[in-house]
Amino acid sequence: QTRAMMNVGVALVLYVALSTGLPLANHYRLHHSLNPITVALTFFCGLNIIVCAWEIGLGLHIRHIQGEYKKLKEKYGKTPLGAVKEFFFTPVTSKNCFSLKFWSLVWTTYALYDPSYQNNESFGFFVDVGNGWSTLLPSFIWIFAMTYHGYIPAYMVGCMGIAKYWQELYGTVIYILSYVFNGRYKGRTGTEVFLFVAMTNGLWFVFPLLGIYASVRMIQSNSYAVFL
């Protein structure tokens, strides 16, 4: 029997700490400086990488998600907060740690707040699967380029950033409008909607705006001065 290394909540905190802390430590080692833009975009790109993996899993394992969603809805339909708690305390083992099917539990749980994520005909499903495939590599490139300035011209990374961050921003705005327009918030408390829909998706509104700003600075100056 495979022993649990930690639970999902601890695993996610550890991932965010490492995906943000290690690149920033390396950046400081090379440049002896850290500014808020570098810190914020390193955090966001690292976060986006794991979310991209989940989004790819959303597309690959949608049938599994649909089946598990039905079970979870029967158990927690009227109290989805219980499913969120169960998710964060789910054991993570060496066997399931890198399994996209295991992490599809993210979508099974989130679908209790927005059923469109277990519907492969919805906008939410396709915009997230598309984001997963199209912004994974650019996120890695941005983390690399913010520290290692001599490999890719700054204006090229800036142009990539405009495309990447605009896509994320636009997709988030349309998703939120769709969520509100179709009344998918009904039956949930304001606190639940704020925590699990507005706050989580809001990260993909605020940070892409900052990314667009940094991209414009890079294109205008053809330098990485915005990160120093």
C-alpha cells in the first residue's frame, strides 16, 4: 500500500512556495535585486503552470470528471463546502502526485459551484482546456527570461507576453460574464461565490494586467529593465 506523503492542501502550499521561491532566489543571486513586478509575475507564472496541467487534465479526463461529479453532487449537492474541505484533505502519494487523473478532482469539486466544468460543450470547459495547452510553455519561458536576459530578445518575450496575458485576461472576463449572466451563482452563499469563484478567477484578471504592462515596457525598451 502506497503511503500518503501529505494532503492536497499542504502539497499546493509547498508547490507555490517552491515555484515562486526558487526562481526568485536565483534571480536575486544573479541580479542582487527583486522588485514587486518580478515577484508578482514569478508567482503568477508558477501558479499558471500547475493550473495549465490541471486544464490539460480537464480535457483528457472529462468523462471521468463527469462520473465523479455525479457522485460528489449526490453527497455534497446542498453543502459543497464539505467537498472543498474533503478535496484539501485528500491524501497525496508518490503514485498519484503526478497523475492528471488524480488532480481532475479539482474540476469535480469546482463543478459543484459551476456545473459548466463537467460539461464539455460549455465555454468554461473549452477556454480552460485551451489556456492549458497554449500558455504552459510561455509561462516557463517567462520565468526563465525574467532572470536570464541574454538568451531571448526582450521585445520577443514582450510580444509573447501580450498574447499570453491578453488571452488569460479576456478569457477570464468572458467566463465571469457567462457565470453571472446564466445565474450559476444562485443557491450559493455570497461568501462561497467570492472565495471559490471571484477570488480564484480574479487572479487571472489582476496578474495578466500586470503582465501586459511589463510586456509593453519590454517592447518599448527592448530590455529587461522592468525586472531589475
